[in-house]
Amino acid sequence: MAKVIEGLYYSESHEYVRVEGEVAYIGITDYAQHALGNVVYVDMPDADDEFEQEEGFGAVESVKAASDLNSPVSIKVLEVNEALEDEPELLNKDAFENWIIKVELTDKSQLDKLMDAKAYEAFCAQ
């Protein structure tokens, strides 16, 4: 079973949102990282880019497939995880520790539409 962390928000496209005060971190879940296999490249947006909920903001490529990254909520990008440019495989080591983008949430009410850990576990088990 893939690791799921309590207190995060999860989307059906397997991104998570970790909210810390006024900022949030978005990345892919452990389930997604397992499904992709060995990650070889992460396509990330630029700082100050803005995305609406469910809009694509990048992609993760593995030796098996490429998967689009969709923003679980409306955001403004504050920072990208530059470590992933040189070491995309960090997502395989720990998907939750190695976030992809640090963001400002432009509509916090959208978090209510995402799944909590229990709901996400049930979703992945289907």
C-alpha cells in the first residue's frame, strides 16, 4: 500500500497539497510515484505563474510514461523545487518530502473539494 499522510489534501489526479500558514506545497503522492516508476524529468512552471484549479502546471516523466501535473486548487507559484532539476529521482525516494512547487493559494475554499487521507486511501484502493 502506498504511503498516505494525514493532514494533507489529495486530488483525484494524485497531487497533494500541504498547507503551512499562508503558503502551500504541491507535489505528487506516493501512489503516483509508484505508478510512474523511475522518474527521469520534472517539467515545472516559473515563479509568479498562476494556475486555476485543475489546470495543468507541468509534467512528470518516467522511463514508463509521462503524466501531467494538474493544480488541485487555484494558485500563484512562489518557488519551484530546483533540486528536482538535477535529481528528479528524489520523487521516487520520498514523494511527500520532495514537493514540486511552493505556492500561494488564491482560493482556500477549494481545499474543501479535495480528499482527506482516508478518502484518498479508499480512492486508490478502487
